[in-house]
Amino acid sequence: MYLIDVKVRKLSPRECARLQRFSKEFIINPSQTQAYKLFGNTISINVLKEISKEIIKDKLILIF
């Protein structure tokens, strides 16, 4: 949910998919509940990549 002109609006399943970098052609489950579950449980590869880099960097610092 986010605020636009003092109104709160929930992201649509398509907007959630695009934030997770799913393609425009990705077919979304017709059930909004299932679609929100899918996108809510998805791990963004770019975020995971950056977290992994930080973990590796921290471990390398501890080693040396």
C-alpha cells in the first residue's frame, strides 16, 4: 500500500509482479489472493545478490 494525494492505494498484482521483475508477458493467476501470495513469497534475485555480496564481504573481512 502507498499514499497518493492523501489516499491509500494497494498495489495491483501486476504492479507487484513488475516490482519483482516478472516479465510483462507473465500470466498472473486469476485469483488475486493466489497472485498476492505468489509475489509476496518471491525472492528478488537482485536483492538476494546484493545481500550475498555483503555476507561474503563480511566473511572475508573476518578471515583477514
